[in-house]
Amino acid sequence: DGRRLQSLDGHYGPVNCVALLPDGRLTSGAGYPENSFRVWDLADGRCLQILPEHNGYVTCVAVLPTGRIISGDIGARNALKVWAER
């Protein structure tokens, strides 16, 4: 019916990407000045984890069938990172 179900507040940089994990959690990546991404509980809107180790804008995030998260950034290292399940 078009109504908002949840608001996930906490990023202080622009949100550039989101992906859904197999267990229903959501991950979102943000750009400058934050340069991190977060894992959210969609049921209650809580931020479960902040992964701040990027050196530039987080531009993409993907989730493997195993639940591992891959995130990429544009920065000094132009890095792709793979994160363990948690």
C-alpha cells in the first residue's frame, strides 16, 4: 500500500548501495565522510554491525549465497573486501 515499514537511521554519509543477506538482514554502504557499511536487523531497525575499514566511498556491496559480504570502494586503494559471516 506504499507506506514506509522501517527507517534505518545511522549513516552520516550518503547511502550508495544496499543488499539483502540470506537470513533477512540488510547491509548498506555509505560514502564520504563515513566510508563504511552497516548490517541492519530489518525486524526492529537496529544497526547490528559497523564495518568502517574502507579508505574511500563504498560504491557496491554484494552478498554471496554463503552469507559472506563483498564490498568495494573508490579511494586510494580502490579495494574489494570480503567479510566473514557473523
